Amino acid sequence: MISRRTVLQGLAAMPFAGVAGAGFAAQTPTGPFTLPALAYPFAALEPHIDAETMQIHHDRHHQAYVTNLNAALAKVPALSKVQSAEGLCKQLDRLPEEIRTAVRNNAGGHVNHSMFWSQMKPGTAGAPTGPIADAINGTFGSYEKFQAAFEDAGLKRFGSGWVWLARTKAGKLEIVSTPNQDNPYMDGGVPILGNDVWEHAYYLKYRNKRADYLKAWWNVVNWDAVNAQLKAAK
Ligand code: MN
């Protein structure tokens, strides 16, 4: 059994584990954590994502992850001062057991949603450009093949979770899916692009048709933000 003192010393000794240079990382410094503001109005992603879904998703769901993360970290105050939310996701095994599950769910929720909002913007319909286009074409053959594989992985996620394009621990670009609020950081990787396939992300508009949501979502992907994340992941 590792003492709490040992755990905290170990964590404090590690450098901040945020992703330097990523657009969204600036919104998730060390705790206490706050809800990042959306860079566009709730209705900006219509008709693909409706305003009511955006408002509830951002103001209630994401806020709850932030609130619950701060509540968990308040039990171990030294932690929140030395770790970014991404850093916490990378080191779950080193956290005191009493807060590990709460941090997994809520630091995960905070990191995932912060990136999600920043990787969408109105009126971006079109294929990716720049390094992410080269990476997608090189790995999957074409944007269309990548889309099909990404949608398929999102559709096959049973229950709640996320679908990602991620750089894995081994340095490979892969499509992966995680349950709940888990993310690629927890497996030693880095998320490059993520879509939320929890029902709360689409049910008001798309009801049970997750496939339609996955297809429509491409219309609002902010490829500039994805390129920034790809650069930060290297
Ligand atoms: Mn969500």
C-alpha cells in the first residue's frame, strides 16, 4: 500500500502533463477547474446540432463534470495545484484510490468535452486540409474511408462513450472507441479528434438514430483545431 504522501510526492515531481500548444489545453490548467466558454452561440451548429442540445450539454453536463472533479480533488488539495486535467487522466493509477474513479469519470469528462467544443465550429463543411488530411489519407486511404471507419466505431460503441482518432502509445494513428468518459490519454495515447456518442449529445434531435448524428457531425468539424491537436501530439 502506497502512502498518500508518497503518491503526492510522486505526482508533484512529474512535469505538468498537459498538451502544450493545443488550443483547448489553455482552457484546462490546474485546478480548481472551470467550464470553458463556447467560442460560438448555442445555435451556431444548427441544423446539425440543435441549440437546446448544445445548451444542456455544455451548461449542465460539462458543468457537472467540472463540479464533480473539483469536489473529488478537494479531498486531496495538493493534487489540483500540480496537475492539469489531462495530466490526471494520464496518471490515474497513481491517484489515491478514494478519488480515482471520480477523477477518471470527471477529469475525463472535462478533458473530453473541452476538446469537443473546440473541435467544432459553424459552417466548416468540407474535407480536412493540411497535415491532418495527409495523415488521414496516408493511414486510411481517403477521407471517405476514414469517415466510414470512424462512424462504424462510433455506432458500435455499446452504451455511452466516445469515438476517437488517436495517436496510440506505440505512435500509430488509429480509430479507437472508449466507454463512459475514458479517453486515449488513459491508455498512454493522445486524442487527435473525438466525437461524443453519449445519447445526451444527440437524442433530442436524432432520437435513436446515432448513425445519422455521426454522419451529420462532419459538417461542423473544425479542422484547424484538429491540425493544432495533431501538431501538439507529436
Ligand atoms: Mn457529453
